[in-house]
Amino acid sequence: MGSAITKIVFQPPDATYTKDPNLIWLHTSEHEVIPAFFIDKDAKFTVLFSHGNAEDLGMIIQYFREVSHILEVNIFAYEYTGYGMSTGEPHEQAIYADIEAAFKYLRDIIGIPWTEVVLWGRSIGSGPSINLATKTAVRALVLQSPMLSIFRVAVHSRITLPGDMFPNVDRIGQVCCPVYIVHGTKDEIIPISHTEDLVKNCRQGIAYPPFIVENGGHNNLEIIARHSFYDNFLKFLQWVEKQEISEDLKQQAEESQL
């Protein structure tokens, strides 16, 4: 049953890229090999991006060349196990191992401290992003069209059912860094109520005002909101830079599980 659900949940497209020599190859704790790319602008913050479900790195690299310029950030994007040119088959624990491998590469190889890492998870990418933020300190967390959990996308439930995946609603309360969420009012895949409940479940004082995109769907927020999408993102990053790092976040850094 679990394997059948996994195959329904994860929808990797046919690979849209090849083994480009500029790709970075990461080895995960699940013994898989996944590619990543790094856009280095020598910026203050580095965004660690977790992409949506039916896409791979080839679909987003050009977009992030533009985003890195607009937001004045470095971008590190990694592939999921079983997607693109990665090895293996996708499953929940593999995705967690993927983002951990990406974070460790940023920290240990490139040398970027956690105080300069901003996680950005889009759609299903909210799962690994939130999970990582519960295990180690990062400077901030951005969630775009996030979900409460996989099962809750299809079924309204007040509790996490057995076999559910990416239980974000149960984990968001463990996140210590500032959280900024963007969601569309007409999201046809993940209802905006998921963002409303995630905000309610954040620790007191860490949720930055969410950006709600009127008439925004699941995959078109940047198009519908246009400049406002990036303006609000920039304002959040500028706000984060001015904030003192909380004692809770400092303690989490000392107690990091990675």
C-alpha cells in the first residue's frame, strides 16, 4: 500500500537535462546520487530551493538565473532522488536525505554558515524544507503554496492519518526561524486554508505577514502577482537581515542534528 501511494504522490517528469559538467553531484545518506546547481552572486543570503513535484532542475535553472539577480541572492537548487539525472526511486525519507545532503554541501564544502541560508520550498518542496528547519538552524524559511500534509490535500482531517507524508502541520511549530508564506486564493491543488493553518501553528512571533495572491493558482503566482511577488520577497529578506537572531534559534544551532 505504501509503495502504491508513493508512486501516486511523486510524479517525476522525463528528465529535461543531461549530465552537464557544471552540475554538482551529491551523495545522500540513502546512498543515492543527486545533482545540484549553484548560482553564486557573492550575495549576503543563499537560497536553498526545493522544487515542486512535476518538475526537475532543467525546468528551473534559467528562471533562477533571473531570480538570483532580482532578489540579489545566491541560489542552490538540488534534485530529488528519482527525478532528473538522480539515481533511485523517490520516497519521503529519500527527499529528506536529499535536502540534508544539499545543506551539508553548502555548509561544509562551499562554506556558507547557517546564518546566511534561507530555505525556499515550493509545493511539495515545503515538506523537506520544513523538516530540515526542525533539525538544524537556518536564517529563514520561505514557503510557496505549501501543504499541511499529503493526505490533507485530498482529505480534510484534523489529525495526521497513518501513512501520511510530509506532515508539515505537525512540524511547523518546531521551526525557530522567521517564516514567510506565499499562496494564491484560487490554488486548484492546495487550498489556501493550508497556509492559514500553517501560520496559526507557527511559534509566536516568527510568522512574517503572508503574501496572499488574489486569483493566484498553484503554478502562476509570479505571473499573477508580477512585481509584487518579488517586492514582498525582497522586503522579507531585508527584514530578516535587520532582525537579531533569537535565543531559540541560537540554541537550535548548538543542538543541530546535522
